[in-house]
Amino acid sequence: VAPENVDRRREPARRACRTSLHHAGAEAHYRTGLAQAFRTCRQPAPAGSGHSHDLRRVEQEARGSGQAATRLRDADRVVRLPRRVFHDTPAVVYNPGHLAGAMKSVLQQTKTPIGPPPTKAKQTTTPDWGNAESILGQTGKRNGKLLQFSIPRAETISEDDMEIPPFMGMATGINMQMEGKKAATTGDFVLLADEVNPVIRALTENGLAVTAVHNHMLNEMPRLFFVHFWGYDDPEKIARGLRAALDRTTSAQKK
């Protein structure tokens, strides 16, 4: 993963960065720097309520990490084992759940480095994201050639009578990375059931690939569905497609 330290959520999180990963799509051959796609995320929850996390593992680790599974079994609810991006090398799967402990011992069974990310290289030029932000109607967080949006839902999300704030993964996350004159994008939409098909239609009609549709939790209210996407095209075209999808949701609009 490229060294940029970007977090789509509002509060700080502990992240461990995979290295030596790249995406080899039909047109994009580059070292992947999109923050959310390939970082292990251990997200602190409000006081006393545990953590939520995604554990990024390459396929060999997902199949062969029996020791990791043993360490995780008594402390963690594993709710899915999907992939989110096509054509990545090595292929990465995502192991999210609800963490009570034992995360460090699990990470030690993988090749995820535990510690600060490598020093990031200086950017010679800074992309102009003004048109993309204007199209989306949102102001993103900029970090070198990366642009990041966190767009919360209008509703209050809760599970087991505990409110789950947007920074714990309840906000639609959009990440864009400039590569030459084009941009790569990945992220996920946080949706109600009746928004899923309209958002998928809007994304695909605008040339963006839907890479996963699943749930992240078991008993949340209202019931949420997470639609992950990938795209590589002109940044303004990407922004128009993402805006078309956002307009089919009840996400809160930033002022």
C-alpha cells in the first residue's frame, strides 16, 4: 500500500498497512494507495463497548491461519469473509467482526506489519479536486494525490440499544486517487434495503463496478447493506456517477 495515511472516518483509528499490493485492472497498473481498500482497521468504539475491525488477509492467510482463528474464536464474532476489489495481487480478503480482544496475536499470524506506516514520499504536484468536490456537493479530506469523503446517513444507527456513530463505519466512504489524468476510486455505500438496487443501477450505468454487497453487523437498526464499488476513469465522470448514486440515498448532506 502506498504510504499515505488516510482515514475516511472522523475519529482516529489504529491501522496496520499491508505492503507490496497492487491492482492490475484492464487499464490501471499501479501500486495501490487508496486508503480504505487494503488497510487493516481496528476502530475504537465508545467507552466500554469494544471495537469493530476489518482484518485484511491475503488468500493464503485466510485459508491457512488456523492458529489465528483459534485466537480469535473466543473473543470475536466473524460475520463475513468477502473480497472488495477485483484483480488485486495478491488477492486480499476481508475478515471483519466485533472485537473484544486478541487482535495483536491474530495480526502476528499474518504478514501485516505492526507499527507506524513507512514515511510517505513528497508529492511533486497536488491534484485539483475542485470539480469533483463540486459535482459531489461535498468537501473531501485531501492527502497528497488522495481525496476522501465520509458521508453519514441521516438516520441514527444502533445495535443492542447502543448508538453507533458514523466514524465506526456507518458513513458512506468514498476514496479517490489521481493517477496521471485519470482517477481510481473505491469505497462503500451504507444503504437501507430499498436503496440497494437504485444505487447499484446508478453506479453501473455510470461505468462503476459493484464488487460486493453484504451486511457488516447482525442486529443493527435500521438494517443496513454495504455496497462496495471500484472505478478507474476521468475524475469528473467518476464524481458524476457517485453523485447519481448518492442522490438515491438519505445520507445527510453537508452544509
